[in-house]
Amino acid sequence: MAIRFYNTLSHGLEDFLPVDPPKVYIYNCGPTVYDFAHIGNFRAFVFADLLRRFLEFAEHDVQQVMNITDVGHMTEDQLADGGGQDKMHVAVERVKTAKKSGKLPDNAVTDPSDPYQVARYYAGAFVDDAKLLGLKIADEAADHMPRATDHIPAMQDLIGKLIENDHAYLAADGAVYYSVQSFPDYGRLSGNTLERLRAGAGGRVQGEHQAVKRHPADFLLWKPDPHHLMKWDSPWGAGYPGWHIECSAMAMKLLGRSTIDIHTGGEDNIFPHHECEIAQSTAATGQPFARFWMHTRFLLVDGQKMSKSKGNFYTVREILAGKLTGSPVDPRVLRYELLKAHYRSNLNLSAKSIEESAIQVQRLRVTAGALRKKLAALDAPAAVEVDPAHPALAAFAEALSDDLNIGGALGVVFDWLGRHDREGPAQALAVIERLDSVLAVLDSDTEQGGEGDATAKCRAIDAARDAKDFETADRLRDELRDAGYVVLNTASGTVVERRLTSPS
Ligand code: AMP
Ligand code: ZN
């Protein structure tokens, strides 16, 4: 099966052949942990997980690293060399205020003026959200989700190398900058030229340090600042690294190679972040950095760009709690919602669209539940091997191998679902579970009070009914209704759906 992906670097579809098959080395730009991640961020992360799961489905051995940015990000990060205020400073002030007004959970952050505690708090919240949404990376060893603050020496080594080979210089303001003129390919990813960037390129290079730089697009590698909240000793004075250098350093260090297969991020990462990553990494090693650059388009809410000022800005927690829909949303329904549109088209999130996702997810769950029940009644083993050449699995893989054509792949899933009863239940269940190794929507392993708890109650209702204990069955049904579920009596037993609009 030939796999092809759209490569931002070549602006076209290319056959995907890993450097060292069956291994595939992937680096994803991860969250900045100065606040709770929003659903736009999670579109990029769910895409990264879909890519990984598909490559595993296609029998690749994926090595994935997603960083956690806890230093280096500035409020004006759209500028080539960053600028504005340290985002961690903003976070510390916000957490201090939240703590004072009792809005933080007890013990979440004991000392809100400690930036490390604040970063740890938001990083923990991110990992919790990522687990709820079924991101495999969140269950892996910590070195697959490296924190920038744990890898400062690797960044300093890289900066040292760049100074040594004249790709970086110490400027009159004491900071270390990358010299874009030293790298002829600068601009290739984003389609910028040094002339356009010199002319200002839409305000993207008008930072605060123009007077000391050799070219306006030169970007920061190390900033000495004795007053910075987080700072480290260095040959260039105590200070902190630029945002771009951290991803180059962690990608090469933790994936253990100069050339990786795929680097991902949202479309806003193309310039300056990824352009700068390519320049630094390639100049330091003399090798190409990432062979494929894949970028997700933005998520829209009700047709509009999500922004705080429009009031259509949602965190994962807010969506799950029902802020957009009026009642709680199952985390895997949100996952399905975030992955169901092609990654290179805008995804338009709305209550109606989430409701449609809930119905699709429910169809898959009801079918899997019915098959499991049938197999249990037959006393048949629940797991069988399924031939990867099975027509539904082969067609699903073929759709995804065409630049992750998720629409085509979901079409295959629901076509097959409509006629799955032509197959034996054991094989049908095996097919559905194999498809779910990529979709990851069948089970929602939320903690107590969540979906797992509701499923357990459904089974208890069925058992009570079988034992003719209708009083218990009715009590459990009422408890589920009170918790926001619609309780359905189906041929395969009791199932629940999240009620998506408030009961009026
Ligand atoms: P940040 O935490 O701001 O560095 O963003 C983390 C990731 O989310 C980056 O890869 C961004 O490109 C991506 N991202 C940010 N906003 C959106 C959005 N509205 N839709 C899709 N991806 C986004
Ligand atoms: Zn990055």
C-alpha cells in the first residue's frame, strides 16, 4: 500500500517512505502550558494522534515525541524573534489571581509565584485532557513528552554549534541571534524571501531588536536576562532560550537522529516557528531536518475564527462540560468531532456538528455492544484474528493512505456497519475493534461518574431486569437520566447517550 502525504515543504503530495522503515520518527509541536489547552490546539494534537495510529495500523513502528513548551514563548510569538512579554509571567499573574479568589482546586498550586509549579499544573491538566481524548502519547514514558525546561543543556549545545559555524552571532544587546542570511534556504517552507522579510512581511519581523541585528528576520536563540522568571547559566549570561531552538534540540535529542520523518503543527507554526527550526537544525548538522512537514488548518467555531474577544473560545473542559452544547459531551465524541474533517480543511465546530458526531459514535458503540453480547450468549471467544486484507479494513487503509482522507475512511466504516451482519459476530467484532485502533471512540475510560460508570450501570440494569428486580433497574435508569443521559432499551441491552441539549 503506497502512502502519500501533502508536504508543506514541497507544496504537493509526495510518496511517504520512511528513512529507516519500519520505524517512523515523528515530532509534534505540543502545547504551551501557560493556560488550559483549547479545542483548536487539540485539533492539531488529535490530528497527530490520528497520523500515528494510522501509521501503526499500516504496520509501522512509530517513535513519537510531542514537546511541552514551558519556557521561551513570548506573547508576540508571531514575530520572527518573539517579543512582548514572557507568557509564563502572564500565567503566574493569572494563577495568583485565581488562587486569591479561591478558583483553583486546593493544593493545585501551593505557591502561585513559582513558575515551575504553574507550568506543572497546566502540563498536568494537558495530559489529563489528552488521555480523555485518547492520545496515545499521553500514556507513554515522560521522555516522549519532554518539557523544554528539562533540556536546556541540549539547546545550549546547539546554540554553541551554530555560533561556532557562523550561523549565529552575539549581538550588541548581549543576545544570541541566528543569522538568516547564512542559510540560503531560509523562507523555503513558508514561501518568504529575505527581501520581503526585510521589507517587513506583513509586520512579522518588526521586533524590538532591529538595531542590533544583521537582518530584521534574524531570530533569538538565547536571551540573557537576570530578571527573567525562569533562567539558566550559559556562556552568554544567565537567561533563557528562544522558543524555536527548543523544538530543534528536543526533536533531534529525543528521536536520536538529525533527520526525522515527519514534523507536525498547526498552520500558524509554519512561519516563523518551523521556518526557524529548519534553519537551525540543518545549519547545525548539515543534514535535512524533517522530510515531511504536515500542518493542520484552523478550527472555526460557528463559522468564525475562535478568539477570546468573540467569546467563542473554548477549552476542552468547557466543551466536555457542555458550554457549547448545553449538556455534557463524551470526550471521545469530541475526539471524533475533531478528527472527522480533513486536516487540511477548516473544521467548523458547532453544537449541531457535535450532535451528529455523538450519533455516529453511538452507532459504533451500539454495534460493538450488540456483537459482544451475542458472543457472550454463544459462549464464543470474543477475540479472533482478522485478515488485514478484509475488504473493509483494506478500503479504510487505502483511504487514509491518501493524505489521511478521513472522510473516505469514515464512509467505508459506516458502509460496512450497515451490512456487518453478513459476517459472523466474532469476525465483525474483530473488524470494528481494528478500525477503532485508529478511531479510538468505542471506549471512554473516564473516571468515576463518567462514561465508564454509565456503561457499568447499563450492565447492572440488564442484570437487574434479567433477575426481574425492576425496582433496582428503574432506580439505576433514573440515576442515569439525572446524570444527563438518555437511556435506551435496545435489542442488545441498555445503552446510554449523552443528552446534548438541556431538558426543557
Ligand atoms: P500553542 O499552545 O499556542 O503553541 O499551540 C499548540 C498547537 O496548536 C500548535 O501546533 C498550534 O499551531 C495549534 N493551534 C493553535 N490554535 C489552533 C486552532 N484554532 N486550530 C488548529 N490548531 C491550532
Ligand atoms: Zn515547536
